[in-house]
Amino acid sequence: MKYILILLFTILTITGCNSSKKPVKEIDKFAFDTTKVKTSPSAEPNKSVLLEYKLEKGKEYKYRLTTITRSTQILKTDTTLVRDVRQKLIYIVKLLPVDIDKNGVMEIQFTFSDIKLEADANGKHFMYESGVTKDSIEILKYADYVSMINNPFTIRVNKNGEMLELFRADRMLTKLLDLQGYSDSINKVQKNELKNNLVEGVLKPLVFQIFRKLPTHKVAKDSTWEFYKPASKFMVYLMQNTNTYKFNSLVKIGNNEIAHLTDGMKTKISGKSTFTEKGIKYKFNKPETLANGYIYFNLTKGCIQKAKRYTKLSLFFTMDAKTPTFTQKGSKDAVIENTYLVELL
């Protein structure tokens, strides 16, 4: 799926005592802030607290989700091909808790109201903004993102951030197929596969940014904990990631009590470094990974106030093709960096 999304300007006017209208500076919903939150010391910096999501039923919450990507790939064979991509993808999403059971499990409606994408690939510029991009060719090009706008889906998540269910994504998929003209040309199996790709590849990763998994026990300053992720196949390797957390400090933002957390990641990589396919021998260097960031968890509101996470993946492999008629060698070097930003608006 493409990556794209939001920009929206709202012009406000106010009326003074003399009834004259004065323009107010335009508000850019997509103007993200990568700096840390300004806080004040807590009166009880060493007390133990329980980190729990506790959104209020019927109250709307609005988040800005920003992903900043830099991808550089160098492919060398007889010639050298360089691909340099820089991208900013921003979503504005509204959360509406519609039900909360006695155990704190929340049923929450998610609605993407705005999306904006700005990207440059080897000097070529790409741009999409919901509500602004009108050209039919561009709408078709960015149909994945057009279909997300104002087509809500629902999740069930417990107070520790474990997603129990994601459903009602059908409307989003139906809109996508209508835009692409495939509504009547795919069968049920193909449609279910597309729906699974949408849920697992797009929607869940976005939800996980807002609902990070939390410990079930009380924590305090200098507490640490870990969450293991299922091992996944990456190229010829098996990667086992473990997310690590530390309770950095207990602070305040206004009257809200805030847990300032830092996070990282440990990666275990196993597997053979060589692979042969169709007469081409590949030799891989073990990928190098890096991840770090911070979370400001609002204990008063029971949700993430702001979070930032940086990830980096570096990989390199060589190719050696030998046939009775020719021999060709090559290599690929790639570095992919992502910065994820979550802001409660």
C-alpha cells in the first residue's frame, strides 16, 4: 500500500465589540512538533503508579500520527543505481469510545479525518492531501488513502493496551475497490486477502502507535520491563525483537500527572547468510537495527500524551550470477530510517 496523508487549513474569524471581523492566523493541522514536552517536577517523584488506558465513554480524542522516512538504496552491477526517498506522512485520527465494560475493555471507533503525504524520490515530488487533491487521476493513484477518509472502523482494547479485536474495516475496503473499479471483478477469497492486508499491514500498525502495550504491575522511577515480539522472517534471517522500557521520571504537565518513559529494542538475528535461486548466489551481511524513543503517558487522562520513536535498518548483500554464457556480480546497500511521532491534540 502507498504511504500518504493530510493537510487542512481552517480560517477562523472573530468579531470584536465594534462588530468588525479580524482574521486569525491559519491553523495547520499537520504542523507536527518533534521536541519533547515541557514538564514540571512532581511532588511525589518516587511513588509507584499503574499505567492504564482509561478513556472516557462518549468523549472524542484526536491524535496526529506522523511518519518521517528516509530510504537510501545503492544497487551496483555494471552500473550504479541510487534511489533516495524522503517522505512525510501525516494522519489526523479521531477516537470515540462507544462502550467500556466492567473490566475496562474499551470499544473505540477510529476515524481518519485528514491525511497528507509529501515525498521526494530522486528529485521527483509527490503530494497528496485529503480534501485538496481533486484530480481524478491523482485520486486513483492515491486510492488507498482516499478510501481511509471518514470510513470508521472499530477496535476492542483492554486497559493494558492489548488489542483484542479490530472490525468494521469493510467500508474502507469497499470504497477502495469502488475507486479502482474492482468491485465486481474479484472473488470472496481475493477480497478476504485484501481485507487482511489492510487490517494487518495498515490499520493495526497505526493503532499500535496510540495503544502501546503496558505492564500489568505498578512501576516507579527506574523501573524497567520488556515485551517480546513474535519472531519474523526477514530475507534469509529470523529476527526476534524485544521492546525494552524504562520509567524515567514522574512529572506534571499543568495539572496532569505524567509518566515519562524511554524505550528501545533488542534484536536477535539467526539464520544462514547465503541463498541460491535460479543460478544466482546471494550472500548477506547480518542486518543492523537500532530503535529508541520516549513516551509521555498521561496518568490523569489514561492515554499517551506524546511519543516519539526512531528506527534504523541497515542491510547489505552481494549477488553472483554464473551461467554458461556470462558472469555478473553486483551488490545492494540499503539504509531505512523512520521517525514515528504521536501527538494528542
